[in-house]
Amino acid sequence: MIIDISQEVFSCNVFEGDPLPVRRQVRKMDEGELYNLTELSMCAHNGTHTDAPYHFINDGKTIDQVSLDHFIGDCYVARHEGDVSAEDAETIMKKAEAAGASKRILIAGKAVVTAEAARVFAAHGILLIGNESQTVGPENAPMEVHLILLGAEVVLLEGIVLKEVEEGKYFLSAAPLNLGGSDGSPCRAVLIR
């Protein structure tokens, strides 16, 4: 079974202050053109997207420099509401290790990864952490959590949709677009069970 965990781009959630995605049809068959053609304008962090270290670390890896191993492979989906503490992060890691899927962690629910939890995840050497919010840390102060995770080369998968997804092991495919020199990228994220 394939589960699409991506937001639709033009109706997606947008982090406050980021530009909205815009679609413009520049060629229309119903206006006599030979084909339809769409032009789009958007931020690399609209909707379901990935963050590369360069997003918060000026000499960090850009999205095209991050190995695709981070975005594709077994993952563990955990459910949590509220702040994720260090103790919560350890519990999530134990469940993920027991399931054989401890390199990529997705957190379902209205969860906020705290700095203490980010340190736990980074210490476990995970490759990716994902969540349903447009930012993995607190919305009013995301920098510390981003610096901890991205500094450990843990990439972020933000804005995923997990409301119908049960806890457990899945295969994740969330490859970013190959946007050379960019701090992040939109992606079409899916889980396979």
C-alpha cells in the first residue's frame, strides 16, 4: 500500500512570512495553443518540503549535496502531541530500533521537537526527522532546534500529512528536487507498507 503524505502545493500551509506558491498557465489548448504549459513560483519550503543544513548553516550542505540515503529508506512513524522531551525522544528511538527503522523518524500529531529532544535524535545518528508542522522546532523560535539537527546533518522533512497513518515501520520515499545550491526543496513524500 502506498500512502501519500504530501500536501497539495497550491493550497498548502505556508510558514508565516514565506511567499505563497503561485501557478500561472502560460499556454492553454482551449485558447488555441498546441499544448498546456504551467509556470510556477514558490518558496523551497512551501508545503511538504525538506531542509538541508544550508538552510541555517551558511557553510552547510545544500540540498543537492545531501545523499539521497537520507530521504529514501525504512522509517518509523511515532504519534505524539505537544512538546517532545528528551525522554519522549528516547522512547521513540527505542520503538524505532525495535522495529528496525531507526534512521528516519516521522512524528505524527501536533508535536514540537524541543532542543533537548533534538540532541537525543542527533546523538542517535538519525538521517532524517519529519513532522506535520511547517517547522520541526517551535514556530516562534525554530533556530536552536534547526541548528542542532542540521549541524549533525540530520535533514528535516516538514509539512507532512500523517493524520491517517498508524504508528510503525514504513518505507519512506521523500526525495527532494535536485535544486543546485538551495537550502531546501519541495518533495512528494510517500510511505509504503
